[in-house]
Amino acid sequence: MHRSNIWFARLRGLLPLGLCGVLLATVASTAAPAATKVGVDDQRDPAPVQPLASALVFDRFEHIKPRSMELKFTDVSVQVEVAEHQPCPTRGILMDDEGEGLSPGQGQFCTVATLVAQAPNHPAFRQVIASLLTGDNGALDTLHLALYQMEAGDGPPQLLLFGYTGGAHCCTVSALVGADRTGAWHVSALPPQDGDGVSGVVDIKHDNGRELIFQDERFNYRFESYVWSVKPIVIYEYTQGQLRNVTTQAVYRPFLRAYFRHDFAPNNMSGFDHGAVNGFLAAYVANSANLGQLQAGWQFMLRHYNRKTDNTGVVWCALDKSAWSRAGQEDCPAPYVRTVPYPQQLALFLLQTGYITHAQCVALGYDPEKIRQTQEQVIARTTARWKAAHP
């Protein structure tokens, strides 16, 4: 097994939410560590932030049946209503009809959890969370909730909900529910994560801040199989009902450098089986870009990437589709299949996912428009020759 993402696994283990399943949870200690400047070589882990209150609504694996419950903190009330034999919803805070937490079809019945939140000077908030898997139907195997004060000031706290969808290598879905200064409620979906559980809220800089750290699951399967895929981390802040990706902000660079040195030391590549190093290198370059060191990361990748294998299946066809059927093929005929080189795949993927800009992609030697034009020219020439040979 590879050694990458060890730090993130340790972070998850470091931050249990301590969800207790009581019907009413009261204030937890929220004393934060004294503000300390984090230096370039600071090796401290992010400090876990304890929830103000937390509860476990349902856990199928621990045989904890769904139950309605309430969390209170000062004058804020959060209730989860659980109702059996309800029409299965197709959408909810932790589910939708196009992504994780897909529910059973219409006409079926489920146990449904609904969130009701109330805060002074705010309208009541009510929305379905998800269906719970209590029999044959349901979207979630578990459901947890925790209150956090994500923003400075005396506004109402935010509610973190998360649950496990089950499935191979999958998935915890989560969301933050909070209100802005105008009193409007917002639901902010968080990125789905592998496994059961989230890393929780942390104070990265040890300055009484509140951040969320996630792995970028878009790197899963993209350049290697699941077991050899490596994912960079993404840092979020929550402000006025909105999540902001703050990974590249200068204040987080000391933390990113420490993480990078730990998880992406060159000797970590030695643990990769059968040369399956390209997944590691993809995350290496992404993290380098986040640190403002794209060129150094790119040169490291060029020296070490595996040129002999391609597990991505990213190809293009040098023959126009209009000729496929005439050639007796439903897909691109094998002689005309062209594999996209790994560095080109990586550059375009990092552009697509926002790790690099268009100008940076061009500087690496991969201009998307020129690549498209070149492919179109090749297809036109090849197809013309093929049609001339097959009148």
C-alpha cells in the first residue's frame, strides 16, 4: 500500500466528533488554543474544534434506529424529525437525483429525516435531509449532526450534517446549514469523501479560526486505479452562507508546506506497485501549483512519470466518425486510436479542475485550442486518405 495521504488519514483519526446520540446535547467546551504564529517549519497538526453540540440520529451498522431529536445552543434550536412510511424523496440536503445518496424510485416508501431549524430574527427553516436505509429502501446508512460556530461574532451557529451512503470506496456526504446577516438560510453542500466520517472542523493556524479540510476526490481513478490514486487536499472557509476555497491563500502556505513535505517526500514513491506512480505525481503537481511552485512540480513529474503504462484510457480517434460505419466499426477502428500522453492529460485536467490557469497550461506546452486544431487537421487528412482508398 502506498504511503500517500497518510497525513489526511491521521487527521481523520485525530478529530472524532464524539457524536453521542442523546436526545438533547448541551454546550461543549469551545476554548481555543492561544493564537500562535505558525512558522514555515511548524509541524503541528491542525487543532480540532469541538462542536457546540452534537448527536447521532441513525447508524444502521451499530443497530441504532432512527429517532427524532433536538440540539440546542443558547437560543438556537435544531430538530431532526424522523417519519416512517413516507414517499421516498428524490432530493434532500444530503441527497439529490443526480449524485450521491440516490433514492429509490417513485411509488416506494422510506423512513425520512427532515431538518427544522429556528433562530432569533430568522424565519423557520424546514427541509428534507434524506431517506434512511431501514429496510430495502433508503439513501443513508448513518446520519450525524453537529453545531459549530464557523464565523466570528454573535450570529447563530452553523449545522454540519453528514451521512454514509455505502458502496465500494464510498461515500460520506455532508453539508453546512447556516444563515447570513439578512436572515436568509443557506445550504452549502460539501465535497463527497471516501469512507464513513468527515475530518470535522479544524483551526489550521492555531489562531481561533475555523476551516474544513477535504481531499479532492476528482483525482480518484483519473490516472491510476483506486488503490493507487492520490488526492490533494482542499481547504475551505465558511462566510455568510457560502463556502470559499482558500487553499492557495498565503496564510495557509506554512501548513501546506508541512503537509507536502510529509505526504509527498520523493521516497514515498517507492511504495507504489508495478510503477503505478502517475496518480501520485498528479497530486504532487497539483499541490505544487497550490504552493506557487508549478514549474518545480512539473519538472519533477517529467523526470519520474511512468511512460510505459496508461491506465486512463484517454484517447482520441484520427478517423472521422462518418467513416466508422463504412469501415464496419461501431467504435474508432484500432489503427486510428491515438493515446493522449500523460503530461498532456495532466495539464488539461489541472486546467479543468482549476489548479492552473489557461496561461500556465500554455506555458507548460499545452494550448487547448492548438491541441484541438491539430487533432482536427489530423482527422481531416486521415479521413480524406481513407475515403480516397475506399471509394
